[in-house]
Amino acid sequence: MASPLDVDTAYARVRSEFGFRSDADFNPNSNSDQWAMMDNAWHFDATPGAFYQMSDYARQAVNGAEHSLVLKTQIQRDGSGSRINVEYLPTTSAGYDGDAMGEALEERFRMALR
């Protein structure tokens, strides 16, 4: 999706809405934080002003049921605005409706990017 927001503002709003964690959110002296950073679901890469790539666990309600998923987001500068690419994968397939999940996530991203 496209957004008129600059890449840094889009990043801040998406990160806040979905709770993406950066390296700074982890305590290097904590074993549990070190394990969390090694989880394949977590990834963070940033070039402020140009590009952000984040991946982490997220929760999303669809049709009255809350689902856990791995959410991957890439935010790139696109002129004075930004382009946001999103991928998601449920952590379980029980009661999962992929189309409804896509619509719910798209709406949530659009609300965050207002």
C-alpha cells in the first residue's frame, strides 16, 4: 500500500500500532531477550529516512476471534511518501480465514497511517 506519510513517520506509526521491537527493546544481559532475538519471527533492519524492515509476532482479531501471527513489514521511501509491503503467516490454522485476515490487517494499517 502507498502512504503520503514520509518513511520515518510511517515507521513510527506502524511500529507503535503493532508493537514491533527493535534491537534497543532487548536487554543484552537477559537470556530470555537473547533467545527472543534468535527467534525466526523477529527481525529488524533500519536505514532511517529510507527503509525499515520489521518482523515479529502480532495479534489480530477477525470475526470475533483473536489470532496470533507472524507479521512482516517493509516500509520504503517512495518520493515524499512511503510504500508499505506486508506479509503475514498464522501461527495456527484453526479457524483462520486468510481473506478476512488480509482485510482486517489492511484496515488496521490504513488507520495507523492516517
